[in-house]
Amino acid sequence: MKRLPTVHSHAKLDVLMDIILRVAERICHFHGLMCMSRILILLWLPKGQQMKVQLVSQWRSMMVMM
């Protein structure tokens, strides 16, 4: 198993998570804590990558609407 590519993509993912969480904070001023906890549960589910990618694209479309 190669370690480096995984570490690298995780670093990118962390940056993404940071951005998503910041956006989530803003959105959740409108939608309350329920959405925040749901997002966090989704983010940290061990199902992992695919779920996160889906979530990111959902956020992109949400940001376009704002």
C-alpha cells in the first residue's frame, strides 16, 4: 500500500472540510443546529469518500443559490 498519495489527498480533504464547515456555520444561522449535526454525521461516517464527494457537490449547488 502506498502511503503518500493517501496522506496528500487527506490534506486536500481537510482543507475542503474546513471550507465546508465554515459555509455550514453561515447556512446554519438560518437553518438551525439540526442541519449542522446532520452534516457532521454525514462528514464523519466511515462510508467516507463517496458520501463526502456527494456532500461537496450539494454544497456547491447550495452556494450557487445563495
